[in-house]
Amino acid sequence: MESASQSSREAILARIRAALGTSAGAPSAPVAAPGGIFPPIPNPLERFVAECAANFTELTVTANRVETVEVLARILHELPAGEIYVQDIPELRELITRADGKDVTWSSQGPPAEACQATVTQAEALVAMTGSILVSSLGCGGRGSSVVAPCHIVVARVQQLVPTIEQALALVKERGLPARSSFVGLITGCSRTADIEKLLVIGAHGPRRLAVVLQQ
Amino acid sequence: MRGTAAQEFLRQSVEKTADLEHRRIIRWNIDNYDTAVNRGKSRFADWQAARDRCQQVKREALARLDDYLLQFEKQVVARGGKVFWASNSEEARNYVTELAVARGVKRIVKSKSMVTEEIHLSPALEKAGIEVWETDLGEYIVQLRNEPPYHIVTPAMHLTRLQIAELFRAKLPDVTADDHQSLVAAARRALRKAFFSSEMGISGANFIVADAGMIAISTNEGNGRLCTSVPRIHVAVTGIEKVVPRLQDLAVLWPVLATAGTGQPITTYSTLIGGPRQPGEADGPEEFHVVLVDNGRSQLLADPEQREVLHCIRCGACLNACPVFRHVGGHSYGTTYQGPIGSVLTPHLRGQDFNHLSFASSLCGACAEVCPVRISLHHHLLENRRNAVRTAGQPWKEGMGFKLWSWAMRSASRYRVLTGLARRAARILYSMGYEGSWIDPAAAWTAYRAAPAIPRQSFRQWWESQDGKR
Amino acid sequence: MPRVALFIPCFVDQLSPQVGIDMVQVLRRIGCETYFPSEQTCCGQPAFNSGFWDEARPVAERFVRVFENAEAVVCPSGSCTTMVRNFYRDLLADSPLREVAAALAGRVFEFSEYLVKIAGVEDVGAEFPHRVTLHESCHALRELHIQSEPRKLLSRVRGLELVELPHSEECCGFGGAFAVKFGMISAAMGDAKAANVDSTQAEYVTAVDPSCLLHLEGILRHGKHRARTIHLASILACESSREKGAAL
């Protein structure tokens, strides 16, 4: 199979080069920022709040650590009985302890179980333009941590907010995520489908509840 | 037109255009889509500039396609992934099937991928004794019904909730109610078992990001995320033309794809994947394979007139804008890709048997108007028609007819004589009541329309009679 | 006095001559001198659209020679105007008449765009006291970007009540040979258009393309709909209280 693959690879590349009429391409044009395509965002936090409401992200803004713990405790308490899966970092270890989280599996112990009720992670960044969370497998406890459970809880800081998708992608590059993290994703609201009569149903295969606790 | 594909298209389209219930459902779906898209476009300061940018990005991508594919491959391999280059459907199919068999795969979960439809992957896997579960809800529904997807973005748009409820009650164990929520919940329960018991997940890719060395997948349901997170092997199958040069390009492409596809600002899950699980990661597949499919694309790349057809980002907007699609429905095409892009692309991928699709258009241009990457689809239909005449030939009667027409039109006196004769004959026939009968040469017209009244005098006869009264 | 060459499409000449006659009347009324180059036959569109470019080319070349010295060419059809302005470039790419064709393209106008953009006239002294709806012909709309001109002209017609047609930009289904090769689809598209016309309760549906109107008239009569078609030129040709009926 290997040699067949090699010959196809060479054949395809040869066909592409013949089609383009050159074997060395011109250097790519400098990246033009998509300026003027999207309206400016004068108040990112305000925009983030509005977009979260529109995409059904449950956003709670807290003033300090104490409030964050309170909110987290409330959300955990509301969950049906069962395991919660938490990204294993010191900040979340501390928060979960303070919020009296029970039945915890940590990301260092392996992937999330199918039946877990919630996952708790941090985010790489937040995006105001679309009310999105930027996550990565390296920085947020793996891949399943943001999609397996019916409820995904994100603990974040306002400083993590960037205005646009463009800036979020620049951040991905700056942090060298492509080289270090096999998965990077932008999550915008909870899972949904409109495949039946174009009627929007919230909660398909991914989480039907996305709760973001955003501390000032 | 000749060949069974053309005949089948005609047969199905005749049936579908008469189906008023189908027309009602599709009209309703598309009206909803139009409303959502108009709302979505208003989020852009300059939608036209967005289209320009997307067109520019795709032009750049194709201009150095070989370099970008190599840049992508290098990074995937560095992370422990594998890249397989498939010249055609068969090679792609064989690679995935042989891999699955070699790894002892019994069950596969699939997220939406038009390329996997194009290469007929599922039947090959099933023949090898492997269970394949479509996990995109629309794809899952049509899979249960044993029919192909109706539309490249919304595969089940031809079905009503009640039809889907009936289907689920027949096929799934615990369907309790008929409402949309309950149906989606039933699908979730069934598919969740599949996600967590499958050894392989297969996905497509919306984009191949060259500088980051990652594929990008846009979904709403989360099925794409689960397919690429839970099973121990992830295979991504994609066309070679999906390249974009830079990660930054997604800043415009993601919102444009979502807006044109469904009217959303962005899809719920905009995912980038570059390899199998890396050291230090909590979970993820042990193996990552990318299958790059050519299957006629490099040939299209070599066509300077039609290369831009490869810019397509598979948003489905042209299908929704097309009045022909709306009336004949997605299944009538009999092809993986339907609507205007399907009509333009299919002869290049599957040959002369599908030339008829390029003729089944009124050339209204609505497709080109909505295309986010500015492909002049209706002009490419004209080019396909010209190519069809030159290479495959058209029915000899038509060829003779146009030669005669051309000869007649090259002389004003010939034109006058022949048209005068034709008009006189028509007036006689219609006055005798032969309109629509077997004698009527315009029967193809009069089958559906009242015949026009034939004027006594042509314009030029009137003009000449006015001589001196200018 | 501007001198305007009349480009009368072959099917207008033969099947809807009244459209040409009315266009001439309006042009004269606004002070144009009109003449009809009688050597013209066809622009070549039927063969071109069916993929027979080699058969269409000599016909197109002939057209270019017939009109090459005209200062302005006016045509009562968006699709035929499009053929000359937009598609001759591709069809005559290898022809010795390529340059002449390109130069001519800049001097060929659809009737409503000539009135509004070249002659600068919106009120042509017309009266047509009826309820009318406007179908937006595809070629005129998408290839020539003619959208405001017919509306401007109609807004100045005395007594005319213009009702917006739902989905006015949707194709009527004519499409040339498509209408007979795929008659069922063409008719279904026409039926959808007729249903939209019905919903406006208009007496007339108008457009700048006589081919759309021929097809729609056939659909409307066949389906026993109330409305009838009338070309924009025929509306504009109606002066004061002297009414004209629908196109012959």
C-alpha cells in the first residue's frame, strides 16, 4: 500500500504542477486583514454578553473569586446526580474544592466517561464577535472535555476576551497551538440542529447547556 | 440528450415538478433559509467585500496548490499523522477499507462528508462487514430511509416532521413523542451508543489549512466533534481543492460559510485538527489519517476557463437559489452534488453521461448572484454546453437544425422567406385547430402553454409600410 | 436629434411586432430619429445558448457588421442586449471582428436603460390606468444590472398602480430551448410565477423581455389566470385616454 500511495502522491503533484504551468509558485501575497468586512466592535464585553444571549450560552459575570465559587456551586448543585469531569489544573482543583464538587474525575486520569453529567474546563480565549469560546486539547483538558457531557462549564476571566475571530486565530498562532495541540476549536453556544423542518432544536449530540462563568 | 442518466433525470423531474406537496415543503424550507440568510448578511459591514476576499483566498490557494498541500502534509506527519494521496475514488475507498479491516474495526461513526458520498465509501465498508453509522441528523435520517442525501447541506429537507417521526418509530426502540425535541433526543440516544462503541470515526474537512497544517470542520450538532474525539482512529477524507493558505483566512471564511449555508454567524463547532492525540493530552484518537482525493480535480485545475469551479466551499447557497432545483428536488439529479454546482461539476468528475444537467437550466444566474466565492456558475453551464456539443455531440436533428438556422440567418432575404413561410403555416395550422396536436411543430411549447397568436404582419413589414411617414 | 438604430429581435419581429412598434413610437415621442437596418436577422443567441457556438459565430459577426456604424442601438429585449454586450466577447474571442464587437457593445442598450440613462427621460407622457405588476427578467437584472429603470418609468405613467410582485426576481422559466427541452420544469416555474401574479390581483404583468412575456402569456392563458402580459414599451406607448390592449 505504501508504494501505491507514493506513486499516487507523485502523480497528483505532477498533475497539479502541469495544470498550474509552474513548479515553483509565486510567494503568497501579504495577508490583507479583513478590515471593512465586519463592523467594528466598540465594546467587546457588551457584544460578548449580547451574542451569548443570542446563541443560548448561559453567561454569568462575576466580580471576584467568591462570586465565581458561588455560581459554580449553584450550577453543580443543579446537575442531575453523577460524575463530573474536570480539567486538571491548580485553579480548577481549588475552585471545585471550594464549590464542594462531588464525584469528580480529573482529566489527568483519562478521557471523560460517556455518562458524566458535566465537564469543567478553562478556555484559551473568548471571542466577542460571535460569543464564542476558544478551546484546545492541550490547554483545556483534551477533546472530549468540551463536548461529551450534556453540560459544559467554562471558567474564564474577562482579560481573556478578544474582539474578533481574526484576533482569536492570531492568538492561536502566537501561542504555537498548531504545533503543540492536536485539536483547537471555536465553540459558539450549545449543540443544535435544524435538520427537521428547519426548526431549531437546542441540544443535539454535543452539550445542550454551555455555562460560562466570567470573572472580572 | 442520450443515455440512461439523462432519461432518468427527465423521468424524475417530470414526476417531481407535478408533486405539489413537494413544491410546498421545499418552498417553505427555502423561504426560512432566505429570511435567515438576509439576517445573517446584515451582520457584515460589507458582504460584497467578504465575497471578494473569499474569492481572492481561493485563487491564491489554487495558484500554489502543490506547495500548500505539501506544507500541510509535512506538519501532519510531524505530529504522527498519516496523509494518503488518492488519485481516484477507488484508491481512496480501498485505503480506508483496508485500514479499517487491518485495525479490526467493527463499527464506524461518520460525520457529514460529501466526498465520502462521491467515492461511495459506505457501501465498500459495509461490504467488508463493517457497520457504518451516519451521525449528522439529516444524513442519519436518509440513511435509515435507504436513500441518498437530498441536498449537500440539509440532507433531509424534503421530509416533514411526521414522516421522520414515523421513520423513527419504525427503526428506533424508544421513540415516545412526535415533537421536534423528542425526535432529536431519540436520535441522540441511538447515536451516542454508536459514538462510544466505534473503533473509527470518519469525517470530511471544510478546509485544509496549509500554514497551520490542520483540517477545519464546521458543524452544529457536535457529531463531528464526537467522531473525531472518541474513537481510537480518525480518518478525514477531503478533496485536494479544499486548501486555504493561512489560518487567518478562516476569520472570513468561517462566517461566510455559515451565513451562506444556514444564515448563522458561525457554526456551533468550528474545529481544527492536526494530528492524533499528542503527548500530554488527556484523550483523543491514537491514529489520524487524512485522505486527499483528486478524482478529476487536477484536471479541472488545468482548465483555465473553469478552474474557479474548484473555489466552491460547498455552502449550498446555489441550490437554494436555483428555481430548477426547487422544482425537481435534489434526488432527481442522481448525483452526489446537486443544483447548479452539481450540474457544472459532475461532467468533470463523472463524464459525458451527465452533460444533460448543464442543459436543464434557464440560465437565470441566481446561483452566481449568491455564490460567496463568486463562481460564475451560469456561464460555466454555457461552457459545458459548448463542450458537450463539441465532444459528445448532440442529437443529429439538432445539429442539422442549427446549421440550417445559421445559413438562414446569414441573409436577410433568406430570413424573410423562411420566417414568412413558417408564420403562414402556423397561422393555418392553428386556425384549423391543430394547436398542440402531433402535426403542430411547436407541440413541445403548446403542451403546457397556450399558443401565441401569430401576427399578420411582422415588424419589418410594418416598418416598410410606414415608408415616408418617418 | 439623437439617431437610434433599432435592434428588433427575430422573435419580436415575427411574434410580437407590436412591442417593436410601440418602442418606436415612444422613442419618436421623446425626440429620437429612428431607423431600422433591414439587413439584421438575429443576434445568434439561440444557437449560442444551445452550445452551438460555431454556428452562432457567423451570425454574430454579421450582426456586428450590420450595426457597426450605429451611434446608438436600442433593443426591446434584455436577453438579446445581453448577448451582444456580454457574450459576444466570449463568442468572438478568436474572430477578426473582436475589437469592433467590443466597441459596439458600449453602444447597445436595452430600451428602458436607454430612456433613463442615455436620453435622461423618465416621463414619456404615458397613461395606463390599470393595476400592473413587474416581473424582473433575469438577463436584464443580473447581466445588465437593470433594476431601477423600469420602475422609474412606470412610476411616471399616469393612472398606473404598480403592485410589487412577490419573488419578482425569480426566473419565469422561459430560458430559451429549456422551455421545450425541459417543458415540464419550465411550465412549473411559469406556474409558480403565475401564482405570484395572481396574489397581486394585477390586471397586467409587465417586463422588459418579450421572451419572458411570450412564455408567461402562454402560461396565464393555459391556466385560465386573470392577468395578461404587456411589454413595458406597450405601456409607455399609451398616450392620454387612448388605450392599447395587450401585445398582439
